[in-house]
Amino acid sequence: MIEAGPKYHIKQHDRMSFWIKSRQGAGDYLVDLTALKGNGICTCPHFRCRLEPKVREDKLQRRCKHIMAVRDHLTDMLVKEMGKY
């Protein structure tokens, strides 16, 4: 059995953007899932400096751990909600 790491603290900002707290205490990052044609963007240094330029250049999907955590969070919420019916 693989145990997941500690969950991120995620707070909805607006319809498709979310604040996510850094696990290293470096602050909060804003993730917008609709940007870059659905790839999403994040204000973390890793995404802004390394991944975003590559996404803009070759149009391939590249996502930091914060974007992936928000996507996982939404999937978990959707599955939980669908399980009610």
C-alpha cells in the first residue's frame, strides 16, 4: 500500500482558480486551471521559471505539483459528490 503525503491546504479563489499553501511554508500560490488552454498556471517559482516557458514554446502539458494537487482535489470532490446519488 502506498501512502499519500500530507494533503495540501487548498482554498477556492474563484470558479476555476485556487489558493494552495506551500508545504515548506514559503507562502501561498495561486493556481488557475483554465490558463494555457487547460494546462493551468501556478505562481510558484518552479512553474513560472521552468515549466511555463516550455509550455508556451512547445504547447505540451507540463504541470507543477501544485497544479496536480488542485486537479486531484477537484477530482476527489467530484467523486464524493457523485457517490451521493
